[in-house]
Amino acid sequence: MGSICTECGLCCDGTLFSWASTHPSDDLAALIGAGALVVTDVSAERFKQPCPALEAQCCTIYDSRPTTCREYRCKLLKRVEAGQTDKATARDIIASVIDYRDRVRHLLEPLVGSPGPRAILDLLERMERTGVAASLGREERSSLMLNIAALRLLIATHLDSTNTVRNDQGPLGD
């Protein structure tokens, strides 16, 4: 059995992070060649998620991927590597997160628009900024909020290894 990462990709597809940092020693040519938007801000260089090098849950620049990508281990992967969670259970958890991610994306994109790939956190921030959820009917709004809450809970429980609620790179937060 292969790594659970090749069945997941949630750290690269914009579900867990809106941005990923790079390190000064990283050769970003392959990442930029894949179409990544790399920006430099006050603290560091970083690139926008979803990562354009992700294809079918696999990194197309795996041997040249940035240090952050090489070193990242979600809580679930750490548990599998430590023998605390078996791969079958991990795959079930991943499937649940992906299901809720897809539900939330399906509910959000018609509300806020999505001109190309966007991180879930970006869609949520746009929803909050525009106040569009307030225009929904009670059932639609309840369904959206319940699915968002379920996704957040699954991420916090099984994947979030940063122990942060929300930052510019962090996992789907409040």
C-alpha cells in the first residue's frame, strides 16, 4: 500500500491552506514552470494554493518540490507513521474530508463565483466579505453552515498539525 498522501492532496489543493511558504534555498523554477503564483511579502516568499503542480492528488514536481512541501506532515499522516491509525481508517477519514470539501465548494462557488481554482478559505472569506450568505433562505444557509462546520471539525480533528485556528497560510479556520 502506498502513502495516504497520494490519495489525499488536501494540503496542496487549497483545502487546508491558501498559501504555502518557500525557503531561501528552494529552487522555484519547477514550481513557477507549473504555473504557481509566487509572491514576496514582508516575511517570505510564498505561493498560492491550490498548487498548480498537483494533479490527481500527486505532485508533478515531486523531486523539485519546495522545502515546506517536503517537510509537511498533517496530523493524520503522523498518526499513520506512528502506527496509531491504520491506512484503511486514514483513507476513510480522507474520503470524508474530501466529501465535505466538495459539498462546501459546490455550495459556495455559485454564491461567490470562482474564476479558476480557489482555496476553500478564499471562498469563505469572500462569502463573509460580501455578506452573500445572509441572502440565502433558511434551509440553504443552514445547509451551508452545517457543511462548513463539519469540514472545519474534520480538519481540526484529523489533519490540522499547526494548532492554529487561522492565518494567511493556516488551515480552514473560523
